[in-house]
Amino acid sequence: MSVTADRLVSSRGWQSKVPPITATFWVIKVLSTTIGETFADYLAVNVGLGPAVTDAIMFVLLVIALVVQFRTRRYTPWIYWLCVVLVSIVGTQLTDFFTDTLGVPLAASTVTFSILLAVVFTIWYRQERTLAITSIDTPRREGFYWAAILTTFALGTAAGDYATETLDLGFRNGALIFGGLILATWIALRLGAGQVLTFWIAYVLTRPLGASLGDLLTQDKDLGGLALGASVTSLLFMAAIVVLVVREQVLVNRHGVVEKGSEPRGRSQDLAWAGAAALAVATAGLALSLVQGSSPATDTQTDVAQDTVTAHASGVSSTTARTAHPTTKLGNLNKFAVIVADVQIKVDKHDLAGAKTRVKDLEVAWDDAEAGLKPRDATKWHQLDDEIDAVLTALRASPPNQTDCASAVHTLMSTLNKFDGA
């Protein structure tokens, strides 16, 4: 979907504030979508900031980045793409807030954000008589643009989660489906469909596509992923983004926003760079996955084995760590059960500080596996998720209560024993 960006300068000296819509644009957009989601999860879970603090930090950073963006007088790649990454995070957090905190069904969130996007577009068009991104050359138009971008990220998150979780499509089918829809949108453009319409449709669809690709790379192999983990995936994607954005910045500094992609040679070079970046990410991901698959036991596997030994040594039977009762489609839950067994041992010994430290491993492992487990049996997943939250809340209380902690851990272990389909 290539649209040549004209140099549109207003009487106040503003130039077009968005990049030309080339192959590089779409590659960075997809990569930044995944980076935004995984980074927010890393701060909330791995670093331990929690959803509320993470949300506040990301919102403040977004406001600061947008202030800088609005104060610029022309397209500045590093500022623009920083805003996109932060909007991706905040848009995702909006949907998660509706779903996880307020309990709004994903179908209702999808409809709500669709209506909100239609309202933004309607007001934008009535005020400016255009929705073309090649005319973002005044503060008011840029305000409408970023409002639409934020809403598309929220909508894309809700629609993507609805498809992959509520409809049980999973992240692999989700990647194929959303990729196919984007291809169909491109074909429609080539057949004469409007550039503005096809751009915004594709923009919404790249959000769930990026999330599905990210899950494909990060999820464990027994869940259908490549088991790279969020950290490795984020580093791969960030490296590709930095290379492409640096090239964008160099081209803009040399020639201005209209040069890149405006000539046939420029378009072919842009396509080559975008394709090379995507291929490099895919190749590196597959190579790392193969290396990890043939390497000795990972730290997680070692921890699991150690937990089992500890359970036996402490008088906890193997059936406490894992009892196979395949009453759900969740599959093998052993890696979670052995962590809970270790937590239970510490709680029974009144070592609540040690249990609080150990339960962090459960929180990280459960969060990392969400995209692969939740579509298998959403109802049972939510039950386990609530019980894990209860354990976390009990152990992180100030001060924690021995009885409450023991009760929450016992309930969780009983449910894991019941649901485990190993």
C-alpha cells in the first residue's frame, strides 16, 4: 500500500507530520506493535511494577512523547515511531482495562471501540473534509490523527483477542487469518478501492497480526510457539526497528519527507530494506529456536526438576505436584503445579517471605503462557487466573496472613490437580 506523500506546507510553516506509507512503514508498524505489548508485560510482571503503575508510567511517557511530536514542524522518524510504540502500549492497556478490570466482554469492547473510531472519523471529516494521512499538516489534523491511531490500537487489540481467545482461533490461526485479511485489503487497493479506506482497515488489522506473530515467537513449543521468550523477541524486533528508523531519519535529514519512496528507485530500495529486516527477524528467530531446542536443560526445566525433588524430600507426594485429570483442554500444567507445590511447602513451613519470592516465578510463567493456554479453554483458564491472583494477593498483603495464604495456595493446587491434562 504505497501512497506518495506530498510536501504540504501550511501558512504557519507546518509540513506533513507522518511518514510516506511504504513497505518500511508497515514493517515497523507490525514490529512496534509486538514491542509495545511485550515491553508493557515485562514491566508489569517481570519487573514487578504491576498493571496500575505500568499503566501510569506508559500514559505519562505517551503524553510527553506526543508533546514533543506536536512541537515539531515536520516528520521526525524517531519521535513519530516512539509515539506509535507508546500508543500501542496504551491502546492495549485500554482494552485490557475494559476486559480484565471492568469485566467487559471482548465482543462488547470490539463494538464499543468500532463505534468510537467511527465517531472520531466522522468529526475529523466534518471538520477537515479529509481523512487522508498525507494532509496531516496542522495541529488540529494531527490531533484527529493520533486520536484515531489510539482508537485503532484499542480496537485491534479487542478484535484480535476476541478472534484468538473467545472464538478459540489461537495465535497461529490468528496470524494466518489477519495476514490474509491484510493481503485481501492490498488486493482491494490494487483493484481500485480507496486509499484512505484501505489504509485504515490495514492499520487496524496490523495490531492483531503483530500480537499473533509475537505470541508465535514467545510461546512454548508445546503450545505451538518457537519458545524465544518475551525478552529475546523484544530485542530482535527492537534491533530491526532501530535499523529501519535510523535509515528513515537519515533519508529525511538528507532529502526531506517527499524523497523517500517518491521515485521508482526509492520504492524498490525501500521494499528491499523492509524485506531484509523482516527476513532477518524471521531467520534469527528460527535459528534461536533450533538452538534452544537442541541445548541442554534450561533454567526453567532445572527449576522444575529441583521443585519435584524438593517436594519429595519435604513429604509432599508426587500427586500433589501433578495429578493427571484431563477435564479441560488446557493440557500439561505440570510446570505450574510444581511451582505451586514449592510455594505450598514454604507456606506450610511459615516461610511466607520465601513463598512470596517463589510465587513470582508462577506469575511470570503463567503470564508468558497466556496466549497459548487461554484459547484452549477460556473458562477454566479464567478460573485458574483468578485463583493465582488470590495467591499473589494473599502473599503480597502487608502483612500476609498465614491462614489466608495457606487457603489460597491449597485451593489453587486442588484446581491444578483437577484441570491438569498431562
